[in-house]
Amino acid sequence: MSEPTKCAHELCTCTCPPGEKYCCQLCEDSSDTMTLSCDCRHTECGGEM
């Protein structure tokens, strides 16, 4: 079993599902947009600048 990986969105602190680069579609869609926080709303995420 592989280790969980951090979401590729710069500010997101969530872990990704196995084999995925992002924790959710919202993070993938906003990955190329400059933001001050992560808006994925997962309870584990503390993603703020």
C-alpha cells in the first residue's frame, strides 16, 4: 500500500485518494489560479496563506 500524498493544490493540506493528484475536483480546477486560501472545505484542510 502506498503512502498518502498531499494534494497538488499549493495551499491545500489534504491527502489525496490513492492514485490521484488532487483531493477533489475543486482543487484541480483552481490549481492554476492564485488564491489566498484553499476552498475545498474538507475538515482536515488548513490551507491558508
